[in-house]
Amino acid sequence: MRYRFTGAVMAMAIAAAAITALPLAGQAPAGQAPAGRQGGARGAAPAPAAPAQARGGQQAAARPARIAGKPNLNGIYQAIGTAYWNVEDHSASATQFWQLGAIGAIPAGQSVVDGGTIPYLPAALKKRDENRAGWPKTDPEAKCYMGGVPRSNYMPYPFQIVQGQRDILFVYEYASSNRIVHMSNHQEPPVDSWMGWSNGKWDGDTLVIEVTGHNDDTWFDRAGNHHSNQLKVTERYTQQSENIVQYEALIEDPRTFQRAWRIRMPLYRRVEPNAQLLEFKCVEFSEELLYGDLKKKTE
């Protein structure tokens, strides 16, 4: 029997320190000072300029194409599109936030679902409609709950893949969430959790991750598309070019859907200088939504 919990898995953050990762493009190896900065005692011969730095600010340190014989997926990625609003086809529409005018409207978008629509069971479709009618308060994102898989990969926030010789770490800007992809020590999930349990392997040059152990409190988007705790997600990350990864996720959940279905989209590596994840710890932004009705009323 698996038990649910709502806190972040502390072991994920701790295990990040054990990952043997190669430096990302633009980063100097540990212990090497950036070009132009030289140390040492006074009178000592100056350290030679780092050969990785070329004139004109160009980075001569080539990004390694492969790590341990596999494609180098290291980097910060972000999806471009409207799947975070709705993974299915949807028209532009207004929300209840009329004070924001066009800023608060939903942009039109094309489906990322193979076949166009999600094959819900009748009762699950009714639940989807209830979720949608209650938005945004019913949306886990509004409450700063971790996004889960696959949603975290196409929310309007970047995420980072840290790939080394062994396990792989995914770090998400939204809600400071993360997950470890266990490349060798495959196990059944000990508990149901927000980000699930990820077991990974390589299928040729494609990274395949099987994610199970989900709780039933995450959605696929802001449109109320949901699942049960029987969800199984099989992700595939295939490098199309140095800066583009094709992402696929096979969704299986017999309690919610008539059959398995799949989403597909490209993920784009951020290439601007010094790209990095910034903090978005959103709990304090959700407190009024979650607990405002519990405040003592004053006259």
C-alpha cells in the first residue's frame, strides 16, 4: 500500500549533490577562474588566459555533444505554446478577471494531443467540466502546488536538466520543485507524491522516463484536465538539434481515460548568456486564496 504526502521529497535535493555533471555551455569547470581574472601571490607568474575564452566574447569552449556516449541534454529548457492553458484545441476567450482586459484573456491554441481530444470516461469528463467551472480556485497551480508530470515541462516557466554519468536531475523554477530520474536503481514508488517517481533508461539516443506514484491532485493544464492516482506517464526526450528536444508523453490511467493517449511538443534550450533558473517560491502569493475566508472578520 502506498501513502500520500504533500511535502517535497528532501532526498531529491540531497541527491543532486551526488550527480556527476559536466559543466554547461558557458560555464568554467570547477576551480578554473574566468578568463581575465588571475590569482596567485604577488610576483608570481600570471596564470595563462583560459583557452576556452576567445576574442570578442565568443565562447570557444565547445558544448560537448555527448556524455558517456549519450546525447548531452544539459541545459535550461522552456516550451513555447499554449498547452499550459489547455492541451486540447481552444479558442481565445475571456476570464472572470475583466479588470485586466486583454491581459487576462486566454489565447487561442492548437492541441498537443494526438488525435486532438482526450478520451475521457464519462464520469471523468464531468469532473473535468467541474474543475473548469471552478477555475482558478480549483487549479493546483493557483495554490502553488507542484505541477506534476507532464505539466511541469510546459508550464510558462523554465526548467533545467542536469545530466551526468549516472542519475539525471530535473529542476523546475515553478514552486522550486524537482525530481530525480533514477537511471539504474529502479524501484516501485514508496509513496504517491506531487512529482511521482521517475525510472529512466536510454532507448538508443532517446531518454525514456517512466513516471508512476502520482497523487491525484495535479492537473494537465489550466482547463481542468485531470487524472487519478493510477496515472502512468512514459516520457520520451529526443534531441532534434543542439537546442531543440522533441518531447512526448504517453498517458495511461484506466480510472480516467478510455485508452492511452499521447502529447507531443518541442522544448527549446535557452541560449541567452548566463541563462539560469530564478526563484519563484509562490506560497505567499496563494495564502489569501487558500485561507482568506478563515480570517477574522472586522466591522
